[in-house]
Amino acid sequence: MAGKPIVGSVVGPTNETHWGQVLIQPNAYGVVEIAYDDGGARAAGIHLLSTLGQKLADAPTSLEALKQIVKDVANQGVQTVILCVPVGPVVYIVLHGGGDVYIRRGHEFSRLLHNSGSISGEIKPGDSIILASAEFSHTLTQEDAATIFDHLTPAEVAERLTLLLHERPSGEGSAAIVMQFQDDAGDLDGEPIGEKLGKPMFVKAMHEGKSLLRYFHPRRIANIRHHLSVSVLKRDVQRLRAHPKKTTALLAIVLITLFGISVILGIAKQGFQVKNQSASAALSDARHALDEGMALMSLNPVKGRERLVQAKTLLDPYVASIPPKSVQGREIAEVYRLITDNLTGAMQIYSIKPELFFDAGLVKKGGTISHIGFEDKTIAIVDPTTTTVIALDVTSKKSTIVGGGPSYAGLSSTSIHGDNIYVLVGAGIHQARRTDNKTVQAVIPKNPEWGDIASLVAYGGNQYLLDTQKGRIWKYVVTDSQTATQSAGAQWGFTTMREYLNPDTLPDFSTATNMAIDGSVWVGTKTGKILKFTQGREDTFVPKGVEPAFGSTLLVYTSDEVKNLYILDSDNKRIVVLEKDGTYLAQYTWTDIVPIELVVSEELKKIFLLSDGKLYAITLK
């Protein structure tokens, strides 16, 4: 009895008005072709395939049931629908519209159906069937298809038919599927062929990718050449005539050796056929995913991007493994190029060159920038080289020195709220007022409980400190009065230190890079993760649709003034933009700088990057 068929798919060029594709399911096979003069053929075709997939989830068990399925989907614009469903030894085939169904049995090649009709009958092992769409039949004749078969696998037949299609001037919307039915015992999806032949060691060698040529050492080749020389052959022939028994034994050895070589070559050929068949199936699935992804982009960009990523993933293993000059290799390369081109557009990947925005050396000779903070339209800048604090208006690029000098020794992280810039120094946190350029020293004195403070952020006037050594987030709440209130141990302008995290929330901040606050607290890490905390407890956050995946070192920026989340992926030299639920939106890539901090103004459509002691800017798209 014939088993599950081996399949090869043929898909010709497509455009907005003419589209064709094959359908391969566990229990059904088919071909569709769509034509719309005003465009939209791709979307209509994808919808048709989706509908067929649902209707064929439970395999029809009669020809009438299959005819009803085809009738249900045969709408305007459908040029061809051909379905083939094997049920035991019988196949049911229904054709709607234009197209042909061919069968090859032995050396005979004939047409079973031309245009609308249906047929059923018993299939035999070794039979091959071609389902061809209307445009395929218009482009390639029956004679073209018949001449292709010559001890070839379905994948190889499909390759040659595809090549013929691309050589013809027309063919848009062409699609065909080649099926070869085998005996159940010879099904390649079952037990390895080598084991059936009693030669499992050959199968193992092929599976491990070992080349037979590696067994021929140069010395062995030289030895073979010696034994094949004319004089040696004459001598051996004379010896064989003198010893007829040895001649018989030698012939037996030669025959056994030749048989062994033929078995090995047969297994190798089967291995290549399986690989080609697998590549053909992946190519068909990738085409389907590409078409579906493009059709979904206007309706659901996230789902559309997911399908494009799936299409790329399907072909990734074959791009390098299939010879690029083969028909199948060229076809894979072309589809892969289409996928990557569309994925780049769908992923909104912008390759940019960050522009120099501000150089602290222009304010003070030798000045550099080590840390920045941002609110509204002002960037707070820390210059450790000249021990200076600068306020920079990003709309006018006007800079003002608001603090500095010996009291700022050891200055590092900075934050800004209203007219005040806060700077972490050796003695605690200084407050530099922009209104009069005066400094209030140690407005928050250094607490002996502090460990290593990696980030200082202002939110709602309160100050938050990320302590990577202690694994805590310290919080200082601004008081209502800005006068000194030494009572109850409170310091000027702020309460005593509190913990933001709940006592039972014990995160590992040893790899934390920075912190951002928008109501929730976000923490970047060196482990490729973004941590989120809400009301003192860790909150679930999972990025979705980021391609390629994040590298190890991530810094995060957001605020209550910013709608999205901005991730600086240092390893991949890019900024990834996410919605705050983790949904991917876009990314900006570069090659020439290595940023260590970022701030963002969506109102001004700017991303500011700190790199090599200078401030650079990127324009948001």
C-alpha cells in the first residue's frame, strides 16, 4: 500500500495582482492561485490558505466532502484551487478553476484533470502526481513537465520546474506540487534506510556529516595508482591464471567491494535527497510565513513581525548548507533576501550616525562628561575632569555652570528636578540651584549603610539611589518645607533614608547598570535582562519581538514624561524602543561610538547618548 508521499513544491514569482502558493498539511496537499487586477492578491491568498487549513484540520473521508470544501472557498478572484487527500490506498482530488493534474506511473505520463473537475482512485507505490495551477499550465506545457522526470526525487523535479518557470517571460502566480508515493516500508520518515539494508554504520557516518573522501589518504591513493599500473596489472593477471582458485576468490572480493560501495553511494544519495526534501519543505513554509507576515503588517504589526522572524528562522539552517549555485540554493537565497529586506522595514531598523551635540571642553578647557541627568528640556552634566556641574538647555544649546569646586570632589551620578540639580559626591548628595548657581552641600549626607551607588534618579522631587552592593534602592522623600528641619533627625529638605523595596523583595543588583523611574522602577543589568519593580515588589517584564535578541549589557531610560521604554544594548550598538508592556517598536543602530548613558526627549524627538566624554544626539523617527 502506498504510504505518505514525498513532496516537492514549486512557487513562481508573485506580485500585487497575481499570487500563487502550495498547501502542505499532514493529511492534505493543494495548490492555490489568486488574481486581482486592483491588487490585494497576496492578502486574499493568505486568507484562502488559512481558511483551507481550518477546513482540512479533520481530513475529509469522501470525494463529496472534499468537493464541498473547495466549493466553500471558491470566491471571486480565485483562479485555481486543487486539493489532494490520500485516504489509505485511495486519493481524492478536486480541481476548481484553471489548472491541471498529471500522473506518472512507470514510464507513462498523462493528464488526469484539466480545469474544473474531480477524480478518485487507487494509488500505487512509485506513482507521482503533479497538481498545477492555471498560470503554471499556461507557462509550462505537459511536455515540459513530462521531460523533467528521470529518476529524480520530487524535490529535484520541483527545482527543475522552478528553474524552467523563471526562464520563461511570464509565470506570475504559478504554483505546483509534486508528490511521489512510496510503499509504507520505504517511507523515508521511518527507520533509516541504512538500517534496513543492514548497514547502520554507514548511516551513522552520513548523519555525522563524514565525507567518504576522508578515508583516502594520499599514501593510499599512491598505492592504488601503483597497483593500477600496466606492468603490475600484467603481472597480477599471470599470477591469477596460475591460480584459478585465487582468481575466483579475488573476483568474489571485488564484487563484494563493489556492492559495498554501491550501498554507501545509495545511502549518500538518500541522505542528500532527505536534506533537499527538508529544505524544500522549509522553503515552502518560509514563503507562506513571508506572505502572511507582509499581509499582517498593516493589521497587526507585532504579529506580522513575528511571522517574518519565523520565516527567517526556517531558512537560517539552509542558507549556508545548501550549495548557493544550485537551483534550490539560488531560490533559498532569493527568498531569504526578501525576508531580511522586509524584516528590516517591518522591524523599523534605522541605521544612523549619531551627531556630536555638546562638548564640555568648550565650556572649560579639557572638560569631559561622565554622567548626565534629564528633565523637561535641561540636561544636567557632570564634568569630573574640571569638577564642574553644568546645566544644558537642549533647545538652544546654552550651557551654564551651576556648581563646582573642591566640595564636589568625587562627583559621579546626577539627577535633576525643577530648578535643582543633585550630584552624588564623596560627602553625600549636593544640591546645585539653577536660579542663583548656589550649592547646598550634603543636602542628603552620606549614610554609613550605603554600599556602591550606581545610579541617582529624581522622581516627584524624591531621590532614589540604586545600591548594587547592598541590593537595595534607598529613597529620600522631599519635605514640604525647604528650610532646615533638624528635628526628628530629618536633614534639610529631605526625610531620613527609607527603603523602596519591600522587606521580602531581595533582588540581585550585583550586575545592575542603571535605574529609571516612571512610577515603576526599571533597572538595567549586565545579564541581558531589564528588571521592573512596582510598589516595592518585583513586577513581571518580558520584551516581545526583539530581533536579534538583546546582548548582555543593557541600560534603560524612561520617565513619567516619556511614553516608551528605551534600551541601550551596548553589545549590539543600538537603542531598542519598546512599549512599556514589552512590545517591540523600533531600533536605532550605529557603528562608530560606544555610549555609556542615555536620556530621551520624545517631545523634542531626540535621544542623547554619552560616549567618550561627549554628548551625541539621534533624531527619533
